[in-house]
Amino acid sequence: MFELAQIKGSIPPLVTPFKNGEVDYDAYARLLDFQVNEGSHGVLVNG
């Protein structure tokens, strides 16, 4: 069973970057890399 105590650290939500009306996957990768390099423990994905 999942316990809330297992969640800790920084888990920021990320924006979805767009370019010319489409998702900019390169920019998204840079955002993810930044969060990982700065010590985030995860990211919030919210479709």
C-alpha cells in the first residue's frame, strides 16, 4: 500500500512549452534537465 510519507522533496509542476502551435519537446527536455540538475525529486505531470 502507498503511504503519503513516501512522498518528499521537491516535485514541481512543469509548463508545457509550445512553438508554432505544437509542443516544443526540445524546450521541455531542457526544463526537465534543469529540474533534475537542481535536485528535484520528481515532476508533476498533469495532462
